[in-house]
Amino acid sequence: MMKNVSPDDRPREKLLRHGASALGDNELVALVLGSGCRHTGALAVANQLLAGRGGLHGLVRSTCDELLRVAGIGRAKAAQILAAVELGRRTLTRAPAARMPLRTPSEAAAYLMPTFGSRAVEHFGVVLLDTKHRVLRTTLLAMGTLSATVIEPRDVFREAALGGAAAIVVFHNHPSGDPQPSPDDVELTRRLVAAGVLMGIDVVDHLILGDVRYCSFKETGNL
């Protein structure tokens, strides 16, 4: 229990004394939880949560229902965890007004990963670019199940045309965490490139986002 821990070693006091970077993952999660449950302190619940979800990467990809399966986590605490994860995502997202140029696959991946990597279901979207490959806006076009979304080239290029894009980067995530392209991914990319030629809108890249890795069709020479 937390009352048996030295005051200087309790997460809140430790953070105030030494800063947030001094805390372990379990201590940060314990602070988000705020309290434990009957006979179990917040730190113990945090340890069970991280163990049950496979650490922070698993926690980031967790749904509310998955969190509720962990002993000591009710709907209120699950909501607190999901809110904290989303806040973390948003702090890593750049302001659209910055008009960031995406010159390379790694720049595009760095722009997209904080928001769309490590998602529990598949998200498919498009980054609209101007003639200098600067970001106009990013639009989510579809959300799917654990393994797939349904998207057609017409959905992508309708958005691109309405947004006045000269070029686009299409992207989606793999909930498995493995960004290796599937045969369907390869076929969709082929169709997108062909449609882009007809529309006069350049398909700069198709990025598949995993947990911490990505796959670029441009980098692999498949674009």
C-alpha cells in the first residue's frame, strides 16, 4: 500500500521533488489513476495494468473494454487512462498552421506516428500537400476493425480535389504493430498511383504505421 512507502518515494512527492522524468512508468500510471481499490494501492494497480497490457506500448493501444478487464480498473479510471494517452498524443502533434514540409518518408512518418501509430483499430487517411509538399491538412477517411478498413481511390481523390491538393501522402496503421504491407496494401497503392496520374495529383508516398516502425512504399521502391 502507498502509506507504507516512504513519503519521499511516493510518486506525487517524488515528482514534486525531482520532476516527472524521475518517475518510472508504473509511478506515472499510478498518478494518473490517483487511487487504488480496496486492499490494493494505486502503484500495485498500475503494476498489474502494465503487466496485463504488455507495458506502455500495449497501454497506448488499449480500448476501454480491455482496460476494464484489469483488476482495480473501473470505468472512471479507464477514462482517466484513455484521456492521459490522448493528451500525450496531442502534445506530439504539430499545429496545422505551421505548414510543415514533408520532403522525405521519415519526415512524413514523424508527422503521422504520434497521432496514428499504435492504434487499436485500423485508421486510413490522407495528408494533403501543396505544390511545395507543405501540409495543407490531414484527414482521416475511414476507421475499420482490428484488421481492415474499406477504402477506394475515389474517396481519397475526392478529398484531395476538394482540398486543392497538388500532392498527397496516404497512410494507414496496422493494429498488429507490424508495418509489413499486405497484398491488399500493394494493390490499393497501385490503384491510387494510377488514379493520381489521371487526376493530376501526385501520390508522394503510402505509409504503413506500426507501433514504433513504419513502412514507406517510396523507400522500398514500390511506388
